[in-house]
Amino acid sequence: MGSRLNVTRARSPLTELVLCDDHTVFLDVLETVLTARGFTIGAVVDSAARIVEVVRRRQPDVCLLDRHFADGDGVEMIRQVAAAAARTRIVVLSGDRDANVVHRALQFGAAGYVHKASGVAALVTAIRKVVDGEIVVDIPPPSSERHRRDIDEAHRLAGYLTARERECLALLVEGLGTEEIARRLGISTATVRTHVQALLTKLGVHSRLEAAAFAVRHSLVIDNNAQNSATLPPPQQGRQGWAALD
């Protein structure tokens, strides 16, 4: 995945955030939901190599920082980010529950650690608390029974996808458009549209963004940083991953 950087020009009196995560779809969803909740998104960054530069330039109130990037470990970058912007509060937003990772993040200077399974309400609360000077750790227990049922249902629906539809879904997760998918798979754009419409119907979603978010949310996505791509595992073989931001 290529480096993505989107910096707004005007500064808002509202709490400004810099969002750092190397999954384009997750960034898109996060930017949308946090903007709707009254925050200003100063920048979104999907490459570890750009984080310090952008934070130094923007001097945001809060930097939301994932742990895993294709080109680095977000937790290991906390000291650099803190040095680049002394007033910026750093919140790690990660799918990692490892207590040692949480401890290191706080030790390195993070003001908060929020698990991606916590949901939007918990994230918004954490952001507001760290802005007020509090230290926040929000890591819900491992998958609840309801969440497990949701994952199982998502995998059941994904089991109806053809091999080609699964390839298209994985490329949607990467953020590719119709023409890019067609080039990647060596098929026509009309065929791509047919596959995409079929997978939307089978998954019970209404848009490409919703389909991609569904795949990420329900652990249908396997990251393969060596190839810099996302793939979908066979049905019922997904890994535990990000939960819904709802």
C-alpha cells in the first residue's frame, strides 16, 4: 500500500486529531465517524515513515496511533512523536491486547491505549479524557458471545462468495477502484462491476466502502505486508481482528 497523506489547510478551534493507521478503509471510516462527533481531522497518515513529520507540522491535540505498520512499529515511535510535538497527547488505537505492549506504550509516553474492539463511544470518551489530562486504558474482554456470533455469521456469508468475488473484496479492502481491480486481476471493468455487485448482495451491504469495512471488521482480512496486499482466508479461517466502529 502506498503512502497516503491528507492534510487539511485550515486549523479549527475544535480538538484536532492526526490519524495514523496503514489500512486505508479503516482510516476512511475513522475519519468519517470522528468528524461526525465534532473532531477536526488535521491529517490522516498510512505510513510510519511520515508520522513524525506530519505531527511536527500539525501539532495536533491528539495523535491516534496504530501499532502495526508495514514499515514500522507505532509503539516504538511514541518517543519520537512526543518529541516532535510536546503538547500532543498520544493514544494508541490497536487490536493488540498484550499487556506488555500496553505497558510499553504508556512507559514511552502515550496518554491512552484503546483497543479497536472498544467501539466509537469508548474511543471518543478516551480522546476527551486525554485532552483533559487523564491517562486512559480501554481494553474490553476477549470477544463476547454476541461478537463471536457476528463473526461466525460474517464468515457464513463470505462462504457464498466465489473465488473471484473474494479477490475483488480483498482489493476493495486495499482501497482499489474498478479500473485498478480490473488491471490487477486481468479482467474487464464490466466484469469487476458484476463481481462487486454480487458480493455486495451476498454480504448484505450497500456500498463498496461498507463491504470493505465489513471484511475488516469481521476479521475476513489477512494482511500480507511482504506482498503489500490484503487477502481473504478460506471461510471459517479468519483471524481475530478489528471490531466495528459503531
